[in-house]
Amino acid sequence: MRIPSRLRLPLAALRALLVLTVVLGVAYPLAVHAVGRLPGLHDNADGSLITVGGRTVGSALIGQSFTGPDGEPLRRYFQSRPSAGGYDPAASGASNLGPEDVVDTLPDPTLAAAGKEDPNARQSLLTQVCEHSKAVGDLNGVSGARPFCTPGGVGAVLAVFGRRAADGTVPHPTRVVSVNEQQGVVKAPFIASYKGVRVEPARFGEDYAKGLVVPVRGDAPAAPAVPADAVTASGSGLDPHISPAYASLQTGRVAAARGVSPAQVARLVEENTGGRALGFMGGRAVNVLKLNLALDRAFPAR
């Protein structure tokens, strides 16, 4: 029976749909699943989950926090690097903030006084880095000072007002505001004056966009004690590794919390430090979950 020409194209499309559905919707997924069951691939296909005593404690591929019920870091455990998505695999991603993001959006003081969060408030990338650095430094007993950060842990940034010169600078300021230090929150700005003009804290609701933004380096060392991965999130926000430098910074605290010597903990750090990816990409890294589990086995918390 000859098929009418007007039906040939629809029938050809239907046959293609059926074939592709079988190949790509059935055969291909089954083949991928079968490959994932092969020895050596089974663990990776299941998410590299780690089980202790019959209980899943995490994944070797996904970072997680090691905090108590109050949200504070547990001193007996090594801490992971920050996460822009709260270590949630469903919220994987970066903050998308760049190096020029240095001015905060301050919270409404009336909401803060009522114990509420201001949904419009936002920390700049600089302040996030400064805050993390101060917290890590305080936790581990080292200086958290960084260039362009105030001692209080926010970005050291001024808005300078006055007539601008041809090169864009303000040689004779008429007003200077520390834009990330809020009036009523800080006792005094991180510097008292700038070019002979008194520095004032920022007031909620005021617009400082017309001022010249001037980050102030300060006297912090060029190589801070707190390494970069301790204060910045990875691109995915789920990196389970930290650098050997960050692990070394935490060794003394963890050893003291577990009542053992730093050398004993340092040995475990070295045993859980992996090489470069494919032997040449990136640097050596420490898997935080595996290290903390090794700590619990070798030196149970007292």
C-alpha cells in the first residue's frame, strides 16, 4: 500500500522519535548505570559516600561544616573552607562577587535592635574576606589581619568627598566616611582622619555614591597568617579540600582540644594530604572529612 505523501514526513518523524527514545531514553541510561556498577567505579557512581558504624557521615567529594548546635566551629575538628551555598549540593555555585565589590549595604538599625535580619543588607566580598580572616585568626590564636581590612573585620574603605583633580583624586577632602563601619555599631572608625579631615562612620540610608571610593591598605603584612582558602569559597562552594597551609594553621588548636601533641596531629594531616590532580594540576590538598574521621579513630575527643 502506497503511503500518501502528506503522511510520509509525520511518520518518519514518529519513527525517529521512537528510535531515539529507545536509544537515548532507555539503552543509554541503562548502559551508563551498568558501567557505574563496575569494580572501581561503584563508589564514585554512588557519590563517594563515607559510612561509619553503619551511618553515612558525608561524601568525600562534598565539603561540609563541622560546627556545634550553636553554629560555632568545633575546636576538636579541622574546619572546611567557606561555602557560598552553605555546603548544600542543590545550591552549588559561587557568590559571583568580584574584586571591586568593596562597599557593604548596611542593615537597618531598627531591625537589628529588634533582633531581626534586614533582607536588603549585604556584605561586600571584601568584608566577607575580612570577617572570615578575623574569625579564623581568633579561633586558631593567630593574627587575622589582612590588607584593606579593619581590625573589626570589615573592609577598610572610605568615601572621600570634595573637588576632584584631573587625575580623579580628591587632594583636599571636605568630608570622609568609613562606608563599611556603621554609626552606633562601631565606637570609632578604623582611622581617625584622612588628609586632615575627620573620618566619620556611615549612617544608614545615606547615599555615598558621589564620594571617591578609597580602600585603605593599612599596616597588615603582605603575606597574612590566614591563607586565602580559609577566607574564600571555591567555585562550586562544595570543595571538600583545604590547603596544607590552612591545615597546618589549625593543627595546634585541634591537638590542644584532643589532648595530644601537634606532631601527632601533623602526622595525620600528612597521611591525609593528596597530590596534585592528575599529577600536575593545582596543588596538594587535604580532604577535611577524611582527616577528621582519622582523628576520631586515632585520638577520640575527651
